[in-house]
Amino acid sequence: MATKTVSLRKSSYEKLEKLKKEGESFSDVVDRISEEHKQDLKQFSGTFPEIGEVEDQLQKERDKIEARSFEG
């Protein structure tokens, strides 16, 4: 298993150490915390129904900018 050395401020180390459970390595803590805070993108499905309209408008604006750049 490959490893990396990471420098932390003492205050950050102490916070991480407080989160560490018995028998856990610091790598285990980082893995656990990152998994706990990972959001499932499916929860946002359907929350922005106008996305197609926004995409269309953005593409139109990109096309205008591209056309101007070729004119000059």
C-alpha cells in the first residue's frame, strides 16, 4: 500500500485525533469522515427542472462569443 506524508497544523491534528475511534488509524478516520460527508447527487435530481433552458441559453451565449471572436 502506498503512503503519503501530510503536514497538519497542531490544531488540525488535535481535531482529527479527537475524531479517531479506538483501533482506527488516521487514514481510517479520513476515509470515514470523507464517506460520511459525501453527498449522493441523486438527492438533487429534479430540483432544477429549468436546467435544459439554462443550458440552451448558455449555448446561445457561447455561440455569440465565438462568432464575435472570428469576426475580429
